Amino acid sequence: LISVPQMNIFCAFLLSAGIANAHDNRLKFPPTNHFEEHLRNADPEAESQILDVRVVKALGSKGYDKVRLSVINHSPTAPASPDVTFTYSDAFQYRWKASFDMGVTSSSCSSSPALLTSADSDGDCLLACSADDACTHYVYDSAGADMKCSTYSDCDYAASSSTSSTYQKYGTNYLHSAIVTATPGTATPFTIDNTTVSVLLPLEDGPSSGIVWSDPCISGRWVGCSMSSFAFNHSVDMLNVLSTDPTWHYFQILGDNFYDQDGRLTKHFFNSLSLSSRSKILMTVPGNHDLWVCGGPDCGDKFDQYGHGLMQWYAQDTVASSYAENAFLDFTVDPDAKDEGWDTFEEKNKAENFVWYNKMGSVGFVGFNGAGLPNDEEKYFEEACAYMKGNVDYIFALGHWNDGGSSVSPQLSTPDLRTKLAGIDGCDIGDNIKYMDGHTHCNELQTAGEKEEVGFMIGGHGMSGCTQFGFAYVKSAGKGEKVEVYYFEEWDGSTDKYEDIKACIEQNGVDGCLQFATKWL
């Protein structure tokens, strides 16, 4: 969390300390020139062979039983499937064009001559290797003024200086996607590349439930991450254990998704997930660090993703799919068309790529991008409310920002979006319209309505703030029943309940472990 005024103060402090351009220095000279030891292996990391699938609820207007099914791989050819005809197949555009491992430190490549050697930054080196089909590895040495970037077509991981790290490129990223029909109330199997993906869509108006995080921070590579020593393992292991429970349906991440600029942290996280975890219905929205990795527009630069990596990796079915030429994502704004405007979101992406709405059981959800211009999103909020009218018992506005600071227009903070929606026909359902957000790294009740709580913050998942680490569990018994919200605190700075919660869920499922949770609603 860094608001624009705070970012100005922060940058001024860094300048006074003799550290010019803090963001650029973090990019070129990460504290150790490599990711933390617990995030990488001593030997080159193997890419997971589990099908990298995304299961996403389709935009509500397409029908309750519609799901967007996507696969990320390294082939321009769509995956083989008797059940899915992929209508979109293309290489990643603009950002996160290739996947890399987490690197091997104190190593370099000596078995073949370098394809390219330059005095560029780590970011330039990664982009050069991503764009070169012949490149399989790159070596970056951050030895002070003698920093050096080299790309290679082969690597022997020869011993080298402690400032040198070698990164393996898994391959070019391709996204394949299609809208499919699932049978509500039962697990619908889809066979893709000889793997069966089971999609569990709750009955319309029936019981539904899901797990919610925000601001998961697993590495200090780009930002300070106070709980990085355990956040990765706790996040992966807990989600994989949770996903052995077939009774819950969706997984939501409300922005600042791993504080990731170039896709390596996100790839490493998904590389560690089980097929069951990958098969849960995924919902996400962008946060400020998904646009500018430093946290605010004042320090944006050409290496930032501006949501382009996120929108392809998470493959949400947004309002852009209703008008885009490819019926999926809007790539009409090229973030590199101008070597400027790094501090302005609308010059680097389209807000429509992040606005979506759908329904799970009897609960509606509206996701949005708080950094988008209000006029770009307004008509879609009305469209969402028209869909919700008489169709749901509850609505959750899902966003990242909890206030009007840090690159977000005040009327597009998440609490203010909830207020805006409540004034639109179809969403005017009193305390039954609620919101969830993060940004401030706390897990707490945020806003009381006239009769019950309406706002919930779930931003404590690895970053400093309230020294909390946990997840929310949202549960509805179906039409006519009250929605419930529970908070599981895994760690609070002194008491560690992680192992107890995980062991209980492994044995009893999440509903059998509510004694470990605080009931928020």
C-alpha cells in the first residue's frame, strides 16, 4: 500500500538518501540479484506438467451455465480436446510473453557463445530472451557498474560469482480459451490433453461458497514483503489442502497478485498448485501493484505490466469479450506505442479488460478496476445491475482499493463503488449489497450497514500492516438464506494456527473447521 502522496514522500526520502529513482534501482539491482532461496532450487527448476488450466465464470449475460475454460502452454496449437473447441489461441501480447524459472544463483553459461551481451538491466535481459526463439537462458550479473546481461541457446550452469544468476526460459506463453457449457450442481468433466478437468458450478440459486485473499506477497524482489519467508509455502499448501474439499466452488484474489512485474512469481505460484486448485472457479481484479509494481503511477516505467500480464494469465471473462474482435480481450491499447505516459493507466490498457459480473448460486459478483476512468466503466455497472435485478439475493462488489488514494479515483474505491451500485436499479437491495477489498494489509470488518455488516477487508496475506495472514470464506446456503462470511487467521504475529487449520481442513473440509474462524457475518 503506497498512496500517491506517500509515494512522493517515499521517493523524496530515497533521493535524500542518495538513491536516485528507487523503482529503476530495484529493477536493475534487486537486493540480492535473485529471488529468495526458499523460492528456487539448487538445480534448474522443472516446469510443472500439470495442465495449466483456468476455470472462470462467464460474463453473466452469457447464461448461468456458461464457463470460460482456458489453458496456458508453450504451443501455438490449441490443446487436443474432444470436449472443448478453443476459439481463441494466440501468444501473449505486450507483457509476460514467456515464462521463466526463479533462477540459479552463482552460476552462468559457458557451454555456448552468448547470443547477446549488453550492459542492460535484468528487465531488458528478460525481454530480450522472451523475444528470441533461440534463447533458452539468460544470465544477469549485477556487479555494480559492471552489470552485464547475456542470453544463450544452451547452458551448463557453470560456477560463477555470487552476483550472477541464470534464468531458464520454459517457453513462449500461449493462451487458448473457449466458452463452454457446464451442468450446474454436478462436476462437469472436460478432457484436455488427456487430462480431465472437473468443473463444479453450483446450482443456480443453490448453495455456493468460496475462498478469498487479497494482496498475497511471497517475495521481496520488487517490494518489501514482511512475511515472504513463509508466505509462499503457506499460501500454496493451504490452497492445495483446501482444494481437496469439493464442497466449495470459487477462489478470489482481490489485487496486488504476488506483487509481480514480469510473471516469474506468478508462474512459480501456479507451478506449485494441484489440478484441483487450478480447477476451482477463479475470479480476480487488479490492484495498484498489478499496474505499477512499485505501487503508484509516479514511479511507473516501461517494465511495468499495466495489467496486461494479469489479464491474460488469469483469463477473466470481462465486458471486453462482448465487443472485442477476438471475443475475449481488448488489445487495442499498445502500452509501448509511446515511450511516455507510464503514470497514466488509460494510456496503457483498457478498463473494460477488468470489469466483469456473474452469479454463483444466489450470490452476484461485480469485479472492476479501481484505476479505470469512471466514464469507461459506468455503463457496465448499469449492465451488471440489470442482470442482477430480481436474480440474486446478495451482491458483492469486488475491488482492490479500500480508499480514494494511490492511483484510484475517489469514486472508484471499492466502498464507493458499493455506494454507486446501490443507487442503480437492480442493485438497490440495501444491506444485501456488500463489498470486499484489500490494499490496506489488514483483515477486518470494514463497514457496518443499517442492519448488518456490508464491508470486509481481506488484505493481510504477506505484506506488513496489521501483521495478519489469513483468508476469508464466503458461504451461502442458497436462495432465501443469509450469506455468511468467516475469517480464518493463520498467523497474527505471535499465534500461529496454520498447521492446526490445515490439518483440520484436510480431515474435515472447510465447513468442519469453522471453530478456527471468526464469524464476520
